[in-house]
Amino acid sequence: MKELTDSAPALDDTATLRARLADEGYLFFRGLLPADVVDDVRTQIARILFDSHWLAPGTAAEELMASDRAVEEGSAGFFGAYTAIQSTEAFHQLAIRPELLDLTARLLGEPSFAHPAHICRIAPPSPGANPTPIHQDYRFIQGCIDTLTTWLPLSAAPPEIGGLRVLSGSPRLGVLPVKPSDGPGMMRAEADEEHPEWRTATYRPGDVLLFTSLTVHGAMPNRTRQLRLSADFRYQALSAPMAVDALGTGKPHYHPDVPDFPTLTRGWESTASIEVPPGVRFVERFDPRLDDVPTPVSRFAAV
């Protein structure tokens, strides 16, 4: 599989970044975030997983060696540990790091904000857990076609542990048909899994992969004995519409299996990381399984 292009050398060149995003559908940055900040979040999450018996007895929490109590996302036994992770303020604070807000604002051409539903992925070894199938975010996120996703490895993620892969150039395919699938999201985009333009990397904490809502992407199987930890954060322009959530706008990921934010945020110093700014316009959702999905023109459409 091809290597992701590192855009860190062009970080301050907004025109180059926008052109590359339009052409390839993704931007990858080595070391965009301070590694020590990400390491601290990983340490806090590892402690939760250790206390929840997701880690193998007799191993150090930092090793993230999976026990037989580690389960697939959304299954029985998942939500106790996940609620504790969603209660961790430092995890949510990652989403509003100035490096991410500045980057997304420059790409969008106006101030941006992070969606409150911050996702932590805890990927146990396969075949016991299914990796996230290949998909496009637009069917799930909706609202604004130019919502941007950032994927952050919280632990070292070489390809064998199931790091993310993206199909370079895939936004120009438009919204693809979907079919039912196992794994998070339960839908798979009908794209060529053997296409030569699939790309990935050996990810390290501090790296950031950013892509558009039409970029085809998915996780690879975890073929190690460790858990793979990562985060998904999404950003949109303040002036763009946001889709009304079926379970309530501005709710945590996996609500109501995960409690609402007033419960999760007890004792926090600030709730700025999970607030929707005033004045954001909301629109209704459509059925994500539709064959014909209403798709506005993207500002990142390749020319």
C-alpha cells in the first residue's frame, strides 16, 4: 500500500494545502500536535482500560496488551469503560487544540468549531473485533458537505495494528452507494478495496490525518495483541449548517448508552470543548441508506 504524503512541510502554505486536499481528499501531518499532550491523554485512557480489566493481567497499562475482556465497539461490556473515557476532560480538550482549529479554519476560509461528539476508538485484536468498514463520513455526519474529519493516533499505529487507510482522489467519485456491513457504522461504501491509490502510514502520537466528508476511508484489521487507540474529531465552518442529531443535537458519542454531557462533565474546569457555538444553523437529517443522497457542491471539489 502506498505511503501517505506528509504535508507538514507545507503547513503554513494554505493555498497548497487546499489544492492538495481538493486533489487527493486528505492531508497528513507528521507531529502536528505535541506528543507529550497526546501521551498524557493515552495514559489516562490506558488507566481506565486497566481498571476496567480490558488489559492483560500482569502487563503494564502503557503496553495496551488486550485481555479477553476487551470487546468490540458497541457490544455488551463496552459502555462502562467508554463512559469513563467520555468523562475524561483531557480527551475532549484535544479536539480544540489551537493547531487543529487554526488548520481547519484556514482550510475552510472562516472560523471553525469542533462537533461535540468526539469519538475514541478502542480497537481490539481481530478477528474478535471487526475494523471500521470503508465508508464516507457524509452519509453519517450530513449537514455540511465540507465538514472535515481529523483522525489522531493516540498510540503508535503501524499498519499491522489496524491504522486508518484512505483512498486518494476518492472525493471526485461523489457519494457512493452503500451496503450493510459488520463493524462500526454498519454500512460499507461500494468502492474498490484493491485500488492502487489506497494509502496509509506508520502513525505516531502527534500525527494528524485530515480528510473531507467524501473521502473513502476505513480501518485495517488489528493483527497484534495490543489495543489500538485513536480519536475522530470533526470540524465545520460557523456559517455552515449542522445536521440535527436523531438523539438530540450536541450529544456525546453513543448517547444515550453514554450519559449526557451534564453528567459526563461534572468536575471539569471548562466545557468549551463540547459546546456548539451560538448562532449555528441546524437542518434535518436524511436517511443515510438512501441511494440518491442530496449532495451540495463542495468548496474542495477538484477542478
